[in-house]
Amino acid sequence: MISVFKQMRRVGLAAVALGMIGLSGTAFAQNTASGTSIVNTATVNYTVNSIAQTPINASATFVVDTVINLNVTGGTTVNVTPGQTAAVTIFTLTNTSNITSNFTLTPTNQAGDQFDVNNIAVRVDANANGTYEPATDTGTSVTGLARNASVAVFILGDIPGTATNTQTAIDRLTANAINPATTVAWVNDAGADVPGTVQIVVQNNSANAQDTYVVATATLGVSKTSTVISDPVNGATNPKAIPLAVMEYAIAVSNTGSQPATLQSVNDPVPANTTFLAGQYTGTTDVRITVGATNTFCVAEAGGTDTNADGCVRTGGGALSVSAPAITTVAAGSTVTVRFRVTIN
């Protein structure tokens, strides 16, 4: 009879010689959820005297610990206008932890730029449409963001009226991960691993990113000149500004900025000692508007009522007013010039 010791020895040798060790269980997946049980079972198949024996097994189980991490992305550039309120930049906060987490959000102005935005504030995208909606997006922190989930976060700021074209302001969003169970920052467990206990590893508890506001606006300048067109002595040859001479005023509105400007109106009171001259331009029109190489004309009715709705009228006091549709916008890098004529009394 084979002794028990010899039988056990043969079992061991058979197991080693055959190398028939099989592993089964759940493989560790990327960002596996905290608290997931990982079970690993080893199976030993063996024979004794060429006779297969019942396989024997051994298992080990551990739970996945919590790892805290997050990511904030920004880097966008937003064009703004001086005096604009609640100008919006957008960031994306992603919970790269393997557990649901809360987050506090802090917006700040940064140094090294030309101006700071006023009334800086943060808002969270409530309906995941990526567009700031004041009535909907009212949250200032993030609650219950699932692992691998992302949310848009907006920074709002008022642009100072003193900001000038091409100036920049840099804003930063800082997010901090908060433990929903304790409502404070996650605390790293620096002790030894306890296989059956979910422990916390804080890889990164805070992240930030920056966006840039760039002032892109119109920069308007206006100039006014007068030219002698004719006089009653010299006619149109070297005319002089004598009584009954015809004078032409030119009001030039130029835009040296990077954005178009909407012109509301150009107003010019006809000066004392002169009389407005009607019918001086094409088709007996009263005013010539030049945009680039294109001329348009309008009639400036007296009495303050723009009866033909062309945008030109003379008020009851005799002042010339030119507005839409005669003038509309001054494109970036262009000039709009309004001309009219008077005689010297």
C-alpha cells in the first residue's frame, strides 16, 4: 500500500510536472468602480497513477479601492465687447475617479493680462446642452458626478467699459473633489493595504484650467471738413468762401477696430450764417453717403418728418439727421462719409 506521504508527494510532483494550473476570475478593467469585488480562483488538475483525480481549488478575493482624480479642460478664447455683461467662457469638468464625487468650483481672475472681468461668477450646465441659460444654469457646485462623467461649467464676467480693442483677460476655473459622505475633501489612506476594505487613494484632489476673454470691438473716429464748391465771382475755378458761395461739408466716420459698428445716426446742425441747399446731388437729392467706392443718396425733408423713409430728414430747427436705412454699419477697417451742402449768407 502506498503510504499517505508518498501519495501526497506524487500529487505535488504531478501538479508541478504537468503544470496544469488554470486561473479564472474577473480581469481588472480600467477605472473599475470602487468597492468592486475581484475574485480569483486557482484550479489544480492532477492524476495519480494515471488516474484523474478531483481538481482542487483555492480562491482569493479583494475589493477595489477608491482612487480620486479629476480633470478640468478649458483653453477657449471668447470675443467680448467693452461694457458687455455676463460674458461667458466654458470649461469641462470630468470625474476620472472610480467613484461618484462632488466638486466645489472657484472662478478667479489671473495676473499677466490687460484687465480683470468684474462680478466674476461660476455656473453649472444643468441640462447638459453646453449653452449657458441664466434661468436654468444656476448651480455653483457639482453634486453626484458619476465616475467617467463630465459636465460643462461656465464662468461669467462683466467686461469693463474701459477695455480696449485686442486687450485680454484670463480667467481660471479651479475644481476640488469632495467626498459626498463627509462633505469635505477626500482624505488619502496612507496605511497598509487591507484586502477586504475599501480604502481611499487621492491621486489628485484639485485641477484647474484657463480661458481668455479678448476684446474685439469697433474703434470709431469722426472727422469733419468743409470744401468750397463754387462762389458767385469765380464760379468753380479756385472758388473762395465768400457770401453766396456753395460749401460742402463731409463727415467721415472711420472704424479702425476689429468689429463692425452699428450707426444709430449722424446729426449736424446747419451752422449759423448758412442755408441748407437742397437738390445738389444725383436726382435732385440732398445728401450723399459714401461707403468705400459706393455712393447712395437721400432726400432730407424739412420739418422733421421722414416722409419717404429713406433715413434723411431736417428737424424743425434745421439740423440734418441721417440714420437707417441711409446709414447702417461701419465695417471694420472702413469709412462712411456723409456729405451735404450749404450756401454762405
